[in-house]
Amino acid sequence: MTLATISKAIKSGKPAVIKERGNPRYVILDWKTYQRLEMVMEDAEDSARLKEALRDPKNKKRIKFSSL
């Protein structure tokens, strides 16, 4: 079943799920999809860090970006 799933994913170019005992265990992605997913995750992490920094009372003094 696993080899068939991998072959299907390679041929179709779409993500494929490999199940183990009926539960999803692994996902096979093509390289472009993986890269896009990685960029989205990095952007989400950056947004979370920015939000945290803006909430910190030490960072109340702000400078306009245009003045840099």
C-alpha cells in the first residue's frame, strides 16, 4: 500500500497521505508545495514574534519606518 501511495503521489503531483493502521501518518508533497508551506510557516512565526514584541512594554517607544 505504501509503495502504491508513493507512486500515485509522484505521478499526480498532488499531496498523498500514507496511513498506518487506518490513521494518517505521513504526507508526500512535491517540492514546490513543500517550499510554499515552509514559507507560510516562516511568515506565521515572524508574525507571532512581531506581535509578541509589540505587546512588550519595553518596546513602547516607536519610530516611523520612513525615518530610518
